Amino acid sequence: MIFIIVVALVIAATIIFMQSPKFGKKPSGSRLIKIQNAVNYKDGQFMNQSFTPDLAEGATYTKVLTKFFFGKDKRNKPAQPLPSQQTDLKNLDPAENVVVWFGHSSYFIQADGKTMLVDPVFSGSASPIPATTRAFAGADVYTADDFPNIDYLFISHDHWDHLDYQTVLKLKPKVGRVITGLGTAEHLEYWGYNPAIISEPNWNEAVNLNNGFMVHAVPGRHFSGRSIKRNQAVWAAFVLQTPSFKLFLGGDSGYDHHFKTIGQEHGPFDLAILECGQYNEYWKYIHMMPEEVVTAAQDLGAKRLMPVHHSKFALSVHAWDEPIIRVTTEAAKQAMPIVTPMIGEKVNLNNTNYVFSKWWEGLK
């Protein structure tokens, strides 16, 4: 009887906890009708273009949990603070065309006079339970207060390490317009964002931002969800055309044929920003291995590759620096120019010959 009572209390506490606003809200009303009529929505959820199992062949949830609890690399987290630079984002020269990375998948772009922010996570964690996924020491040196007004906020999908409740609340007064995948806006509107400033295209839909800025939402191979029920909002990458640059803003994705299709339809790209980290052979269909990241950049027709999704959170079992080591090694093999700034370092979009330091070397 005591056991039953304890289990019931745990279940009740979990249900109450998941009613917290940070979990967001499922699509409803006219948005839900549009989702239900989408070509990539079937049997109550969004679907990938190719069959995409949660786990790869031979993997089981028992094996995954065993690996997470007992099989992590001893260097899963850095033993010392990561190096960074503190760029004054509020006082950049408006004529500068730059990218600034903040660890994991958060980065700032200033191009042709517009400011943009992608998947910002500055709360110090990437989970509804903060203690489980704290940012690495030295990797969380920026806050929402460090940013100027943001013309365009991009959210690739609604996972906790890409859509951070605390961060988007703090940024709300600064954001001029939001671009996100179909369905994700339900969260943002629930959190007080004005629906009039939100554009939420489905795959292969375009948003004209005017003044020479155009965005196309394109497919990824992944999934979505902030709660138990998955895939109620679409996951997407974005093709961003500015007056001077064409950039690929990649969300999370496993490797598949869609990269080549996007390259053929929208490439070449001046810079492709692609996820590289939190991978494992057990879930290789939803997160690329580092070598595949370079191949994906080649498929896109990228002139340069900037790998992200690493060096801030330990969401997999590999060593913290393994992604950047493997991707730079493969980029050299495939003769792909690679952009590897430390956190906070300005990347000049016009300077394609800049040599980056190997800031990760020598760190434990």
C-alpha cells in the first residue's frame, strides 16, 4: 500500500510539474487545422521524409540508458572553464557583417544592417530540470541582457536546447520578428509573443522579410516536442538570403538526401552552419556523426562550414571536444574550409581567409 501511495504521489507531482508554462502549449485552432492539412503530417504527427527510427538497428532503450549512466566518456565535460571572448554586441559597427557563436546552437548574425539571433539558450541549462544539463564552465558567459534589438529571431524547433523559456521571455521586448517552423509559435504566443510578429512556415515555404531578405524553411531529419507527445510542431532549417549573403541555418538533423536536394535548389551557400555534437551510433538517424556533417556541407554546396551543437552541454556520452576534433579532421580530408571560433569570437563574413586558433587543444 505504501508503495502504491508513493507511486501515485510521484505521478501526481509529475503531472503538476508538466503543467508549468515552460512546457509550452500544443497547437490548437486554425494553426492545428493547417498542421493537420500539411503534406508532412500523418497519423497525428509530423513525419520525416525518410523512415527515421528513434534508435538505430541493434540499439535498445536499455542499452541507451546503460550507456548514459555507466558508459560516458571520462571527459564528457571539460575539467576547466572553456575560453571565450566578450564581444560588445550592442556597439557593433552597423556596417560589419559578422557571426558570433555562444556555444551549442546559439549564434548571432549581423548582416547587411540587420541583427539576427538563432536558437538562443542563455538560462544556464537545457532541460526542464536545470540541474541535469548545466552549461559547461566558461560556456555561459552571455545573457539576454548582452544583446541589442533583434530584427529576426530564428527558432529551428522546440527542444529545450534550442527553445529556452527563460531566454525568450527576457528577449521578448527586443525582438522585432520571429521565424520558426509550423506549430512552434503556439508556445511563443502562450508566453506572450504578439502573433502579428511571428512567421511559421512549413517545409519548402518562403517568408519575404523585405529589403532583400528572404527565408525558406527546409526539411531536417529529426523530431520535436517539449513533453511526452512528440512531433506536434515541425523541425526545420532555414535558407537565409540577405542582399549580400546566402546562409544555411541548420537545425538538428540526421544525414539524409535532403541536404543534396537543398543544395541543388538553393545553393551554393557562403556559409553553412550545421549541428555537430550530441551524436551516437545508437541514434545516428537523428543526429549526424561529425564526418557526415562535412559531407552534408559538401552536398549543400557550402563555401565554408561552421559546426555548432557542441561545447556547452553534455547531451550525449562522447568526450566534450570529440565533435570539434573529428569534424576538423574530416574537413581537412574533404578540403572543406571550416570556421571554428571560440565562444564569443567575431567571425567576419567578408573575410574568408581568416585562420582560427585551435582553442580546444590543451584543455582537459
